[in-house]
Amino acid sequence: MAVRFELVTTDPTGARAGVLHTRRGSIPTPVFMPVGTHASFRHLSMEEVKATGAKILLSNTYHLMLKPGIDVFQRFGGIHPFMQWDGAVLTDSGGFQIFSLPEDRLITEKGAHFRSFHDNSRQLLSPESSIAMQQAINSEIMMVLDVCIDSRTDEAGTREAMERTHRWALRSLAAKNKVDTGQALFAIVQGGVHPHLRDESAAFLTQHPFDGFAIGGLAVGETNEERKAMTARAAASLPQDKPRYLMGVGTPTDLLEAVLRGVDMFDCIIPTKMAQQGYAYTFQGLVRITRQVFRLSDEPLDPTCDCYVCKRYSRGYLQHLMSGKHHTGSRMLSVHNVHHYQQLTWRMRDAILKGSYAQAYRELKQLVATPKDLKDAKLEVGPGAVTLKEVG
């Protein structure tokens, strides 16, 4: 098998600790995958990402197909030697990026037709071309091409997208099986916020020999409670011996909630995106480092963190960098935030192995919560963007 999932233990809450065995090493779960969309991270080198403890990262098929293009990856022998990353890589298929272009794309049974934002050329992303691109990238885990829609879409529209996703999943599987590249392929459970459609999607996809299963179509318009309910519903319908991946989610609290519901893998742009806006995730809550209150602070960003930023630099210095719009500040906050997410998954895993996730869940949820002095901030996560909007 291209990947093998070893379930080590299941906590009484249903939270799972496992090991994802890949051709580039074994990865303890739960695991958070930092997002290097363009085979790169804004402000971060691959060495810095590795130093955070990350063992697997995510890159984007849609963007890499457009630039630098399939011929570059064929020339370099895949993404690993191209960007000098020796860990594992998961490539998403491009479904969400197509969804983010509602004014400039046409979805047909053949695939997604759109124009490149680089040169306005006509493009077709189909299940087959998505797999071909991912095979050239040579990621450890490929994703099927799916139809991503707003989670608030009515039942008829959701069913149409779900059934096309199923047909595309089988076409992706057939394309993958034509050439043995040693890569894994995950299917994507869709169904919006309609419980019976989630059940139907999971039942259909799990009949086929996919290496793992993702829960898609969330964090695209639904409420927090709907997200929890659909995550729990989908996860409960998936095999015990295959990895479960919640796509595009989310905040530290989101991870705690999803692990409670049996999810193993996560990705999101939030850690680096929020760093660029001056926000740091700590085990004392979310810190907006640009605030004047930190100007004279000689304390580390997070005294419980062992990243090099927290070991060497003060909140006062970081406040100076970010308030002055120095790129070094964004770089340091990004290093810290990515490391914080790794620390969070390690703490969750440790609690699961001890059978005490319920207690850890309660404690960690309090530690990563937004402090009282930031309750005027509202986190907005939507298609193509993450912003922190000041309200009131």
C-alpha cells in the first residue's frame, strides 16, 4: 500500500491516536499539515518549516498546474527535490480553488473549465488531468477532484454536486491505477449540511479501494454547530483502519473539536495568514502583538513554547517589527504559529494515549481561547481568504 494507517488507540471520547506510514517516514496522528500552496511558504524557508516539527505539508495542484507547470515537475523529478523538502507531501486536487472562481469557471461532467489568472489562457481541470499533475508532483498523498459548493446550498444542488464528486472520484481512481507511482489516493466525502447525504456519500465511497478519506465541503458557509455535527456524522461513517482528513480546518479550537469527533489529519492557511496580520497563537490565548501594551514587554511570546522565536525574542521586539511592518516580524510569527499547531497536536496525542482526552480537551480549549481583551475581534474564514475583522 502507498500509505498505511496504524490505529494505536482510541480514547473513550472517540479521539484517535495513530501512525500514518508513508514512503517518506511515519507520521504520528493527529497531525496538522502546514500549507505551502505554491511549493513554498510566504516568509518561511523549508528548513524553518522542518524545524517546527512538521513532517507533512500540503501543496496545491491547481496553482502548481498553472505555474510553474507540469513540465517543471517532470524535469525536476517531483516536488521534493524541486523545493528541497524531505518530508511527506499531500496535494489537494484544486476543487476548492475552482469553487473560489464563481465568475470565471464552468463545471461540466468533463471537468472544470476556467481561465488562468496568470495569462488568461483557457484551462481544463478534469479528474484525469488532476491526477496526471499530482503524479508529476509526486506527492505521497493525492486527492480526487471534487465539486466544492457553498455548504448552505439546497438539497437538490448539494446532491447534484455530491453525485458528480462520486463519479469524478471513480475516474480519479481509474486514472491513478493506470500507472503505479506508489502514491496514495484519498476520496472526499461531500453532502453539505444534509445528514442523509453525508451518510450516502460515505457509504458510496467506502465501497471502493481508496487509501484514506477526507471530509470536504466544510468551512464554506455553515455554522460552527453544523460543522461539528457534519464532522461527527461523516467520521463515524468512515473505516476505523483508514486515515480521516478534515480539509481546510482551522483554528486551534476547531482542531480540538474535530479530534474529539475522530479526525486524524488537518490543514489550514490560518497559522501563517494570521501571522502576517500580527496575530500569534499561544497557550495563553490569541495575542495581537501590534498592541501598544506589548511595546515594553520583555516576556517571550509564549513561555511554554520552545520555538527559536520564543527562546530568543521578546514581545517588545516582535511588537516593534510588526508595528513597523518589517517582514522579519511576519516570518517570526509564522515560525511560532506553525510550531504552536504542532505542539497542540502533540499534546492532544499524548492525552489520547493516556486515555484522558476529555480532560485535555477542556483544559486546552481554555488555554487557546481568545482572551477577554480580544473579544472585540471576530475571525472570519471563507473561500480564498482569512481575515480578522475588528467589530464594535
